[in-house]
Amino acid sequence: MYGNWGRFLRVNLSTGEVKVEEYNEELAKKWLGSRGLAIYFLLRDMDPKVDPLSPDNKLIITPGPLSGTSAPTGGRYNVVTKSPQTGFITMANSGGYFGAELKFAGWDGIIVEGKADNPVYIYIKDDNVEIRDASHLWGKVVSETEKTLREEVGSKKVRILSIGPAGENLVKFAAIMNDGHRAAGRGGVGAVMGSKNLKAIVVEGSKSVPIADRQKFMLTIREKINKLKNDPTAGGGLPKYGTAVLVNIINENGLYPTRNFQTGVFEHAYEQSGEAMAKKYLIRNQPCYACPIGCGRVNRLPTVGVTEGPEYESIWALGANLGINDLASIIEANHQCDEFGLDTISTGGTLAAAMELYEKGYLTDDELGDAPPFRWGNTEVLHYYIEKIAKREGLGDKLAEGSYRFAEMYGHPEFSMSVKKLELPAYDPRGAEGHGLGYATNNRGGCHIKNYMISPEILGYPYKMDPHDIGDDKIKMLIVFQDLTAIIDAAGLCVFTTFGLGADDYRDLLNAALGWDFTTEDYLKIGERIWNAERIFNLKAGLDPARDDSLPKRFLEEPMPEGPNKGHVVRLKEMLPRYYKLRGWTEDGRVPKEKAEELGIAEFL
């Protein structure tokens, strides 16, 4: 087998048993790898109804067949598990260097089961695997954990994945961090890791990923890198200004969510843009493994020194969504989230819900006491409550449950801008209705990256579509984006390569590396299989399409108050039935036996 090693590491923390889970190329051709194989293993081996924070939940950490190769952005990995935040599947994706290193060690992934009696970490050096005590690491922030582990194992070459105090304290939106500032952020994967008393995974490898036709592969890589370098976004805007190049673009298009999505225009957007960051704080770019784009930022700030980030989503979540325009405070807050191991989108979304509850009088000064008041624009809220959330102290204990549960405690869940209890990212769907349909139907909840309809609706990739058109062509495009992104995740690549590459390009890279002769349609069928398998998992976990495939009332009933999208709402009721039909699902949003048989997954119904 090429690309994949044909083996996962299965670690049972309850018993201390370490086993090799082998699989054949037939299975790889059905699921490709990473996100695909992970959902297969979960459906085969685990009841979707398990408590996400129980030992019965499985945590799968897995790079793809192109991870660890020279394919552009070939350093990604996925964390796939049942989310404690949503109660459904989550697949959190991260870059950096950890995923590639795991492949260098000869593994396609790690399946973590059970729960250790005491804090532990897993040490992997090629075929040598040990479960080691981590009691001395418990309570440490991410940078301290990485520093201690490097000294302990005596190697600067190791790559480390870990949780911070937020994961230890089972914060519903805790992230898993790697390489200091890279985050598998969404869905509370860090809480699942913490529930298993697993503090970190340390890996060092010495192998080379097997390639079917290395010469053909390298020629294909050069061609694809050239496409990326010549693209105005992948080769221009992202390297120059990072993902924050989007701040001004999205704000000018009137869908930059402000003050908990009350409007889509922020009057101070430029002050927190990529352009402003480059002028004031940027030291250099920080690319992930094998990345020709290099969108990562390394900044210097007097209060924290040298740090990485923030990304566009983090700038917005800790900035405009809270009415905050001070970029220095945003960078510092992002650094705090990285250290404590928090998802920045959900952190900002939860604080924004609290601010609106405070604005409306449902959260009062009497409850806050001496803590900073939840006023829009109050930067003290950021730095005070991030630590309180991570440590579950005071009101932070309630906030650690996420915006939906927090707002529900005060009788007003409508102030949670979330789908399936996962906080929404930095695009108001009243300004991109196809993107709104993506939010409603996404398998992991309020997610942008698994169906990035901002590309056609705002940025013009692969071509420009009217953001307020809701015809069948728009819905078909969304389905293609969902299936193609599943393939990109399963391959171990970054979705930012879609700024320059199309489905045929991924086919070329995969065929050259794996020695297959699949068509583009063959790969998209794998993506469709993955998407439908995740849907089946969610349905078995208790998904109610009528309740859960929806959006907050704000987007359905409150017209955008100003800007280019003034007067618009999301016409979800007009799109959702057609989405189900075009997916080949039943009228009530379920995967029928015929569709499951067509995709070869009827065994999981």
C-alpha cells in the first residue's frame, strides 16, 4: 500500500494495552484515510449514543495518505470523536507538524480508548509505544507542557500534541493543541482527551511515507504548487496578510458579525485587519509542514512577547463579535486561549452571548460582583474570563458549558448564535444564504470550514455566485463543497488549497501518490460516502433533523439592519427540503436504505 501504512495504533488507557489495528487497501479505496477511516471505525466499533465524556467514547487522531509527503499542505491531521458540546460527530482539523511526524513514525492514526486512572501521556518513537505518567504535567499550560516533555524525552525533534487546563477541566469547547499554537479546535475534542486523563502525545519518527510513483508525484506537486503560487489568494493575500486578509473583505460585503451577530458591519474593522496587524505587530510568516502558502502569523506583543496568530476567525470572535477593536488585546487573548487550550470561536461566541444577556438585563451586576461588567467593547472581559473559563472558576464554570447551555440557564437560548450548540464562525449567513444552509446541515454543527460557501458567494471561487440566490445550482454547489472538503480532510491536506486547486488537482495528487487510477467522480463518491456515514452516526446519536438542521431565530426572522445586506434574512425553509432531495435523503432528512446501499454503508443503518 502507498500513502497509507495500513495500520492504526489502538491504545486502551483503562487496561494499558497497546495493539496494532491493521487494514487493507480495499478499505483505503473505500474511505481514503483520516476523516474517512475514522468515521468507519467509530460506526463499526462504538455506539453513537455513548456519553461523550465516558471511557466508552473513542478519540481518533489521524493524518491522511498525503500527510508527511511533499504534497502542498501535506501536514494536516483530524481528531474525530463524539462531541461533548453537540452530542454529535466532530472532526477537528489541525496543521503544524504533528500529523506529518505521526506518519514518519509509521502510523496512520491513533485510536484512544478507555480512561487512565491517573494523568498519562503516550510516547511514540516509530514502533516503540509507551504510556507514561503525566501527573507532573497536569495543570500546566501548553507551552510549559511542551517544554517539560522535550526536556524529559531528551529530544528537540519530537512533535507534541497536548491539552491545557481547559481540557483537564472538561470545558465543553476545549481544544487539542500541537506545535504550540496549532489547534484542533472545534467540538470540545480537548475535553474528550481530558476525560481520558490523557495530557499529551509525544511522537518522533524516522520513516518516509511510501509513494507509488515518486517521479510522477514530484512533477504533479510542482504543477500544483505553481497553480497556488499564481493564485491571487493562495499566492498573494494569504501569504501577505494571513487569514485576516478577510476582515476588510467580509466587512465591506456586510456580513462581518458584530456584537453577537446583531449586525454585519463593524465600524472599526480596519483596526483589527491583516493589514493593520502587518504594520504593527508582524515579525514573519509561519507555514505549516510542506505548505507553499504560509498564512500563519508570528507577532510580537509587549505583554506576551513572541506569539503566533491570531487567525481571521479568532480576531473576529475575540474582537468585533464582542464590540472590541483593540488589536493588541485580541492578540493577547488569542495567546491565552492557545495556552489554556480553548477554541477561540466558541470562547468568543460564549462571551458574546453573555454580553447580550447583560445588555438585555438578564445577566446582572449582582451576579458578576467585582468581575468586569459584560459591556460591549470591554477588553477586561477577555483577559479575566478566559482564565476563569479554563479553570471553571466562578461564573467561568457556567460559561465553560458553551453559549447555548449558558444562555439557556438564563431562559434565553436564542442569544446563542450556534447550530447544534456549536458556536457560529465569522460570517453572518444573512449575507451569504448558501453558507447559511451549510451551517444548518453541517455534520459537526455551526461550522464554516467543512462547506466554505464564502468561496463562491463572496470570493468568486471557482466562480462568483449571487449570495442571495437560493436556486438548485447553489445547493448543488454546497453539496460539492461538503463532499470535496471531506476528501481534502481524508487526504491530509488543507482546505486553503481550494484557492487555486480544484477537484481534478486532488485526483492527480492522490493517484500519483497512491498508484490508483480513480476518476474525479470516484473521489467525490468517497466524499459523499464520508458525509453520509457521518450523518448516519448523528441520526443514531439522536439527531432530530426538524430541530437540529436549523439556524438561530435571528437569521430567520430579524432582517439585517444595515449595510449591503440590509433587509435580508436566510430563507432556510425554502432551501432545506431541496437540499435533502438533492442529497438523495428522505423528506425528513434521513439517509434511506437505497442511498446507503449505493454508497456501500447500509451495514451502519
